[in-house]
Amino acid sequence: MPELQLREAIRAAMTEEMERDEDIFLMGEEVAEYNGAYKVSKGMLDQFGPERIIDTPISENGFAGLGLGAAMNGLRPIIEFMTFNFSFVAFDQVVNNAPNIRYMSGGQFKLPIVFRGPNGAAGQLAATHSNSTESLYSNFPGLKVVSPSNPDDAKGLLKTAIRNDDPVIFLESELMYGLKGEVSDEDDYTIPMGAARVAREGEDVTILAHSKSYHVAMEAAEALDEEGYDAEVIDPRTIKPLDLETIARSVKKTNRLVVVDESNPFASFASEVTHQIQDEAFDFLDAPIARVTAPDTPAPYAPNLMDEYMPSAEEIVAEAKRVMYVE
Amino acid sequence: MATSTRKEDKQDERAQDAADEQASNEQAEKQQDDADAAAMANGQPDGEASDDDQPDAESDDIAEQAQDEKPQGEASGEDDSDEEPQDANDESPAGKPIDVPGEASLEVEFNTYPANSYAHDDLGFEEDDLIEIYRNMLLQRRFEERCRQMYQRQKISGFLHLYIGQEAVSTGSIQAIGLGEDTVITAYRDHGMALAMGMEPDACMAELFGKETGVSKGKGGSMHFFDAERRMFGGHGIVGAGVPLGAGIAFAHKYRGDDEICLCFFGDGAVNQGAFHEAANLAGLYDLPVVLICENNQYGMGTHIDRAMAESKVYRHAVSYDMPGGVANGMDVFSVNKAVRDHVEMAREGQPSLLELKTYRYQGHSISDPAKYRAEGELEGQQEQDAIARLHKYMLDEDLASEDALDEIDDEVKQETKDAIEFAEESDLPDEEAIYDDVYSEDDYPFLMR
Ligand SMILES: Cc1ncc(C[n+]2csc(CCOP(=O)(O)OP(=O)(O)O)c2C)c(N)n1
Ligand SMILES: [Mg+2]
């Protein structure tokens, strides 16, 4: 299996799909001539030409809506937000048009579109540039939300997202674009949405974490291991639909759950999982469900405050121990 | 095409008359549709039971009106905007036939301010003022050269967008307002504006270092400099997002009836945001005391303005919002100053305007951008027009300062910048608890604690 960076895996998924289906095009700021702000679409202009790899002005509301219109009229757009912070400029299109048109038209119009780009904090970028959007977008019925943690999942899931006939929010990460990992070279490799991955098996506590947080969770699991605790780590991979079954099965085994999510805590993905698990597996829980998230504040700039802001392996270890009632 | 359909020339009475003569059945039909639409908007869609027979009554009005159309058209043929508004309760578009001129054209004049067109005494600047202007522009440049270095040494993190090359815009503009009274808002490339407004290099550098002594207490970083006292309303990181704020700041000036105006700066890239167009329309509609200043450095990130804007002469967009437009050479501090003065004067009289300042950034978009998209020799060509070098030469040529005196200024601002770094180094990082400060107005807000 070849080793690819996350950005290369995403590019490979787009490229393969675009080779397969002429109705797919990629549009966004700096995606063509600049080869992508984070070099995700590098070389794609050369391969597909300016009709299919399209630079836009800084007009998110406009080009998100354009993508939806094109989707209604038979194309399959991939719309790149330079980061999901800027998707807020297009909020109306993404949350009020994308998820509702199929429903309101009684199924006459489908919207096969992928909105993709980096999500979440990426260092000291301050509050406007550090938003996590998974809970926001997953609140709107009609949207699907995918958030992979590694190149292999990114490739398989993005291909699925592009083929899906519904709007998909595909959340990447600036800080992970350079992350390397083996990627299946299986012909036409896809991964279904709504299937979590048990990344590490364990008996003592379940840790659920997606995207960047997944890597922090794995680090915490190693640290716990050194202290003799056996954590199971699950990467949900898709936020919506959510593979509750896999998470619940694990919790029924370990009887403890720590949810890691770098979003702000109030009304977050972590809150949602917490509710669903207590509903599904209340009798199996030996401790309240814990979560490790950003604090209930905007993201700061100062380096020490930003360190404090982001979930850390130490915090995860501490929460895991708390729910295991040790130390 | 765009120009003729975008706005009909109000002065073109002949075209108007010709059109009025062509009042047709089509117009009557269209009006019927409009009436139906108005009825819908009233919450009375077709067929829905209603005690109120308003829609029918309206239809009758329309029918009458269509018959009367021609004479009324002549009566209102001059300038729509002078018409008294209809009674607010009268939902029908009565009294006005649809105006479609048989011909339409547009002729607009814009204010232009080329380089090398103004002398310092034309603008009322004395020698001392020139020295200050020179010092200020040079301070911005030296400060930012050090920023670059500090970023490389990892003292500064996050995004760092340098302003080098654009200093005449900030200094020339700020010299045209009442500092501390008039208000200013800008985008994220904000260090230059901050220094032009007299914000302390110490506190600016400390912000970049993320220290508690920074202009935003280490919460905002490079893109989010604020100074309420000097009436600097920020540094804004989302492209275009500051423009509606600028309209709002100006709205408050007008609402309170103070004599202050707002300078609202944004990049050429921001003109492509809906936010710009909505704010410009609001400013034009409400006659807000604002100068919308597009700092056109010709690129939004790696995209040249010609690849991003259907109408890339930014000043022309003023036409759509019924406001004066102007364009100045942003590499000549005198041209900038003259332009901003003229437009500020309009703003003080309640006339918003759009001013394009053409400039150039010498560095990449941010510190991590190698700027490979520039044409060969483009940067060097622009640097030949450098605003600081231009003023330097001007002062020497006009015998307003000696080479030595100007060198000394350079030494002074270099020292000031060094001191700023030292100040930033020595300052403390914010307390850990500060993460919860200034989220809400209360000191005891019940945060969700993890
Ligand atoms: C809504 C939004 N979209 C995208 C970005 C990313 N971005 C930051 S600066 C920039 C270019 C802006 O160009 P311009 O307005 O001309 O300002 P300049 O950088 O030239 O000062 C872009 C695309 C952003 N900050 N906000
Ligand atoms: Mg620009």
C-alpha cells in the first residue's frame, strides 16, 4: 500500500472520481492556479483544465450557492472552503438551501454536492479562524457530516461522499494535511458513511475521538497503557450518520466513555454522543460519561492560552482515570 | 452592457420620455403581476379565505392605473428619488407606471488623484508635518521587517500578513482625519494602520508575541488589533466582514448627530463579498458618514484582481450605490491624503463615497506565501514607485530636509522597533484564567466548565 499525505489522499479521491465522472468539478478560492491554499488540489488544474478546476473570487455565499444550483441541474460539484470558518459567509446556502431542497421539492431535486475544507483550530489563528463546525452542520437534517482522521479514511470516505446524492460536509484539518499514512490501492476504494472504526481494542475504558482529536486520544491510550490501563479507541469517522451501534457495543464492554472533541462544549458533538449513549447503554455505564473539549470560550491567540484551549493527552488520561475511579 | 443596465441615467430625460410614450399592455400585465405579488406579500395568497377583500380592491386600482398610465408617467418622468413616498398603508404600487426608457446610457465622472500631482504646501503640510509623515511610514516598514524576523524566530505565530509597500495608504489617510475622534476600521493586514494611528509599537509587538501587554491583551494576534481610545475599531480577519461594521459605526455617528466620520478600509478581494455590496448599499441608502476605502493592492492572496472581479475598476462600483467614486495612487502619500481629505469632506456632509487606493504589497500574502504568481519584474517595477523613497526624494529635492536628518529618523525608528521587541520579550504571557476574561460582560458568567 502506498503511503500518502492526507492532502494527497484527498487529491487522489477527487482525481479518481473526476476521471470517472465528467459531471464533477472542483471550485473554490485558489484551488486552480495557486494549486490550493494548502496544496490539496496541486496539479489538478493541469490535469483537468480550467473548466473543471475553477478559481473563485472571495465570494463564499456566491460560489456555495452556485454549486447547489449546479447540483440541482445535474452536476456534482466539489466546493472547497479555504477553511470552514469562511463557510459562515455561505451559511444560508449551506444550511437553508442545501439540506432542504430535496425535502421541499418532494424529492424532485437532488443535491449531490460536497463542501470540503479544513475545520477546527490550526494553531494560534485566534477566534475567527478556529471554529469547529461539526455540531453546527450536523444539527441540520439533510446534511451529512464526515470528519476523517487519516489518509486512508479520507480517501475512501471522500469518494463515497462525492458519489452520494446528498449534500455532504467533509471536514478536513489544516494541521493534518501533511500527515502520512498507508492508503489502500484497491481499485475503486470506498468506505461507507456511518461506519465507525475501532482503532485500538481495550477493556477498561472507551475513548471516542475524531479528526485531530483522534491522534491525541491515541497518545492518551498509549500513556494509559504504560500505567496498565487498556483503553479502546473509536474513531466515528462520520459525525452524521453516526455509528451509535459500534460505540454502544464498546461501552457495553468497557462500561466507561470519554468523548474527545476539540469543539466548544455547549451543544457539541460530545453532548450529542453523551445523550445517545446514556439512552442506549445507561445500564452498562459504571461512571458518568466524561468529555474533553475546548473550553466554553472563543479561541485565544496567546500561545499558552491556546495550549490550554486545545484538548491534550494529559486531560484525556485524567478523565479516563476519573471515570475508572483510579488515583 | 453592465454599465447601461446597472443604473439608468436619471438625467436622461429624453430617454425617459420616449419610454413613457411606449407604455404598453405588457406593462399593464406586469403591474397586475406585481399587484398579485404585493397581495401575496400581504399574506393573502390566491384562494386563501380572507375577510378582507384588499387584493381585489388593489387589482381595481391597478386596472385604473394602467389606463391612466401615460399622463402619470410624464408627471413622474424626471427623477424617481424626488417623489414623495406613498402612504405607508397603501400597499399598491399605485401612481407610478413602470419606467422603461427606450434608450438608456450612463455617464459618470469620478475623482482621480494621480501620483506626483500635489505639493506639500497644497495640502497645508509644514516641514515638521512632512518629517512626521516620513517617520511614520518608515516606522511601519521597519516594524514589519522585524516582524518577519520575529516570525522566523518563532516569537510570532499564527498568520502574519505584512503591509510593506502600502504605508502611504495608512499614513496618508490618517493624516486626513481627526485622530481620536473620527473612526477607523480595517481588515487583517492591520499593523500599518495601527502604527499610523499612533498605537504604540511596544503594545503592537507585544500583541504579536501573544503577551498580556498587547493591544488586544494577547487575545487577537496579528489580524485583530484594536484600540478603542484611538478609535481604531479593529483589525478583522474575515474578508469583507468589516465593511458592514464600518457602515454601522458611521450609522452611530449619524444617529448621535456627532460630526465624526468613519474610514472603512478593506482589500480588493473584499469587494467580491456580498457583505461589501450590502454595506455599500446601506451606506448609500441611509446617507451614512463613511468613506469606503478599497486598498487595492491588486491581489487577493494569489489571485490578481482581474481574475476575480468582473468590473475590476473598483471605484466604478460607486455608481451602483448612488455615491461618488474616486481613485488615487496609493504609492504617493500626498495623492492619498488629498483624496481622503476630499472624501472625508463629503462624509462630513452626510455623503458616503467609495475611494479606491491603488497600491502594492511587496511581501507575499502571508509570511508563508512565496508569491510565485507575480509576473517577471512586477515587484521591482512597483518598488520603483515606493512611497517612502518618493517622499525621501521629494524632501531632498525641495530642500525640506537633509540626508543626514532623514538617516537619523531611520535610526530612531529602528531603535523604536528594537525597543518594542524588548518590551514584548519582557512582557508576561496572559494568566491561564484570562482565557475566560472578556467573553461576556459579567465577571461571574456561569461558564460550562469541563
Ligand atoms: C470570508 C473569507 N474567505 C477567505 C479568507 C482567506 N483569506 C484571507 S486574506 C484573503 C485575501 C484577501 O484579499 P484582499 O481583500 O485583497 O486583502 P489583501 O490580502 O490584499 O490585503 C483570503 C482569501 C478569509 N479570511 N475570509
Ligand atoms: Mg488585495
